Amino acid sequence: MKLLVAYDSAFAGSMMDQAVKIAKAFDAYVYLVRTCSSEAGEQDIAKLDHLLNEVRRESFKKEGIKSESRILIRGMEPGEDIVRFAEEREIDQIIIGVQKRSKVGKLMFGSVAQYIILEAHCPVLSVK
């Protein structure tokens, strides 16, 4: 089984707990993924890479779960980038964090989570 964890620090705690449980239960390989603007500087990318590697070490490596981290810098919208990556890697399940928004908020600002849930080819677990 292959899991994709769309990392967002705002949801790290409960989302990572769920990812570890599922990965251990199904002996899954985990892709810890974060999208990044194509306009990001080298320092920003290096900081993000360091953060993802720390999270991967603390969440997955110490539990003996095979994993890798990826920063997606492909010039797409975040939701589209995550869905495309999941298709390319033949991911079996995506895990994302969600926040409560009003209907007007979703309409005005869009929703990355909503896009992933509606467009992904595989099941998506959303964690508050």
C-alpha cells in the first residue's frame, strides 16, 4: 500500500497520528508531500525540506515506517499538484488536514481539500 500525506503544519498532530496508524496497519510506504510556489526562494525551499525531513524522522522513521518526503514545485495549484502526484505514483490513499470554513469562504477562496476530495482517483481521509 502507498499513502500520500499532504503535509500542513496546521494539521500536523492528528493527521500524522492517523497516518502512522494506517501505515503500520497496512505496512504502507508513505510519501510526505508539500506543495510550494514556483516563486519560492532557495532558502524557503531548504527550510521546507528540513522541516519535512524532521517530521518524517519523528513520525515515520522512529516507527520503522518506510517513507520519503517530496516538495512539489511544478507551477500548479496545490490541490491539482497533489492529485496529479498521487496518480503518477499510483497512491492507494491520500490523507489531508481540513479546517471548517463557511460556504462563502469556500466560494471566495476555493478549497484545496475540496479539490483533492472531489478529484482524487483514490480514497481521501480528511482529518480535523
